[in-house]
Amino acid sequence: MRNQLKNLISPGRRIDRAIELLIHYHLTPIEIAYQLNYASVEEFENQFRTRVGYSPEDFKQLILWDFENEGGTISWA
């Protein structure tokens, strides 16, 4: 059943959801991998890095640094 559910969600949508969980809910990569039904944390981190260009932790640090240095607003543009 887990594999069937995983196949219903496109990789891009899973990463979009992972970004949301990472930023807004402050979840760890382990928690995100579990919630999004990845087989392992390594699988999640590799897919995240491939699609985003950064590891989940590096991405989170970049977003937080930008947020603090740009007056507290997150811009995706």
C-alpha cells in the first residue's frame, strides 16, 4: 500500500510539500522522509538535492538567513 500511495504523488509535489514542512513546521529531514513515505532519509535527501540544488539542511539555513537579512519576509521570486 505504501508504494501505491508513493506512486500517486509526483516527485515534484513531494518536494514542494517537503519544502513547506521544512520551513513552516521546522521538521527534520528524518521526520519529513517519514511523513512523505520515502524509503529512507538518504532517498529523500538525494531527491531534494537533485530537484532543489541544496541539501534540506542547507536549504533551510539559506531561507532562514535570507529571512533574517531581508526584513522578515520570504520571497520565492
